Amino acid sequence: MNPQAHHCFLADDLSGALEVGAVFHGQNRPVRISLRPGPLPEWETGTVLGFDVDSRAKTSSDAYQSVFELAKTLRKEGHPIILKKIDSTMRGWIGQEIQAVLDSECADAVALCPTHPAVGRTVKDGVLLVEGVPVHQTAFKHDPAFPIRCSRVDEITRAQTDASLRHCPLQVVRSSGASLTAWIAETMDSGISILGFDAITEQDLDSIAQATLASGSRILPCGSGAMAAAVGRVLNPRTNGGSGAPEKQSSIGRKRTAFLIGSAHPSSLAQFENLLRARPLTVFRFDPNNPASWSDTLQTSIQVQKDGVIALLPETQGNEKRLAETAEGIQEFFHRFAKTTPPEELPQNWFITGGETARTIIDALSLEYLDIVDELDPGVGVAVSTTPDPIQSDSNHTLITKPGGFGHPYTLINCYDYFSI
């Protein structure tokens, strides 16, 4: 065992990495997110290392290879992976990434459960529900990259991997610990490599994490930020009953601030409308399918943000046949905003909805690491970038990210106020 080993987790996009990082930060663990592949640096003892593999933006084969190579490197250097973060609505290359972890020999099996009670995602009878509705009947059926066509966890997974899967019903999860332990042992003995679980509450996730991590087998938890919290409670039982998080580090004052609304999820759009009614900011809408019209919007927004908060978001697009083209145009606009704005005029505070948009900004700014400093709501993490030269503190960025469907009606208002402290 490497005496300098760090607990590690892998995420398929940036908002997921920051979500999990915020969970572990709230359990009194320092967390750093690595944004680029490459050699692992030496970090402070006890730091949890998160890796944004950015696999959801890749092809299935590239997603597999990225996870496989990173997992193999971590195993070789003696850093245990304690969680594979996946989307709580099962979007992404979940099967391929599970297969990559298994092929890397970092684990003999995975415990798969996307449940995230705080945002209404649960699994019952093997069916993934969002606020009690099968996920394929919700707004996620219109996702431009990974439209959800069915709601059974096993069917979604088996469509992407040939690995064997067995599902554990809720009554077993909630039975005595001995019964759940026996189910896990029997399933492992039969050669099953994906153990799926029903779960509705955080207590259900705690039972799953406790039983799998104590099983004596190399079973890797695979789930949402709520699964991360359960894993953290098992590994660090002193965190039970409260976050114990360090005092939050708001960075704002009169720094340049921008809200980038890259998610078309109805929840995000409703939250933005609430923000617009409650707080002063200047809104710039752009047509993602008309790049020729972007120049004036970009120039004007850069000027306005010198004296106030701005928001950038795409105009509503009504033609579903152009969803993929529209999504590409949204990211290209945001990339151009971050890449072409003079460094001294860039926002220092960024609020970003959608993991793809967050990654677009990270790439445009050429950031390599983010340190987690706070969590405002479940899934809404706050991170700061740091420069090699601490004197150049003006080059640092504070980022708040939010997956599209997360948050309550006033989440964006809370984020605005955090930036205003």
C-alpha cells in the first residue's frame, strides 16, 4: 500500500466532479479536481483527488480508453478509487466506463445505483424515477447528446456492456445487514460483475455503501453525489450528523461576474427567470445557429460586465430536429466568449449550468486544477482555480456549477448572493 495514497474518484463531466468534490469537502476533506490527463503530482496528505475524465463529451471508444488508462495509472501508483461518479439520470457512456474500470483490474465488481434523493432521482423495482416519473418520460428524453429511451437501469447498462448484471430489490437493501451481505456474497460467487441496487433514501444508500465496502470483495461504488456522501460517511464515520465544513470562502466584492446558462432543462430556465425578477443583471441572448450575429453580443457583454453582472444564454429554439446543431452552437459561443475576451476583462466569477458548458469554459481558460471551497445546495459546488504565482491572484477564477435539473426555485438567487458577499 502506498503510504502517500490518496482516495480518488472519477467523474464523467465537470459538474459531476465538482458535485462529488463538494460532498467530500463538506465532510472535512480537502479536495482537488484534476482537469487534464498526465502525471499525478504530489498533493497534501489526506487530499481527495477527483478526476474529470470528460468522457460524456467523447465517443464511446474514447470514453472507455480514457477511463481505462486513468484507472490503470491510479492502480499502478497505489491510489484507491472509492467512487465512479455517473449521471443520476443515466446519461453518458455508463456501461463502457464500468467495463473500463473492470478491465483495469481496479475492481472485481461495481455497485451501481444512480439514486439521488435530494433531487428526486430514485430507483425502485429496477426503474429509474425522477420525482416519481420514469426517467424516459421526463425532459431527459430530449437530451441532445444522450436522449433517455427507457427507464430500467439494467437495460440502459446492458445496451453498452456485456458485463453480467444482477439487481437487488429494495426489500433486501432494507433487510438486516446480514441478508444484504449474503446477497452480495452470493452474487459475487456467481461471477456477476455489476450489482444493481434499488434505493429511495439516503439510508438505503448508506446500507449499500456499508455492505459493499465491508464485503471483503473489491466492489467499487458507482453512482451519484448521494452515493459519494454515503461512501464518505462509511470511510469517515465522524462526519455523520453534520457537514463540519470549513467556513465558506466567498470571493466576490466587485469582481467581474457572469452567469452562463448552458442547460435547456426547464428547472434551470425557471431558476433563471426567478433570478431575473429578483436581482439586477444585464441579459444577453444569442442565436446559437447564427454565428454571424455573435460579434456584437460578445463585444457589448464584455463592456457591460465591467460595471455589473451579466447573463449569457441562448435564444429559445423551437425545432427539435436541430437540437444537436443548437447544442454545438451554444458551446461554440461560450468558448468564443472565454477565448477571445482579453484576460484582464474576463469574468473572475462564473456561474455555469451544464457540465458540457463548464468544460467548455475550463478548456478555453486552460485551467488544470480546481480546489473545492464550498457547496451551496446539493450538486451545486464552488471551486477556485489557482495560478502558480500567488501574486497574480487576479488571474484566479471562482466557479459555481449546477447540473441542469438540480436545485430549487431560488438556487440561482443564492449563487448570485454568494458572489455578492
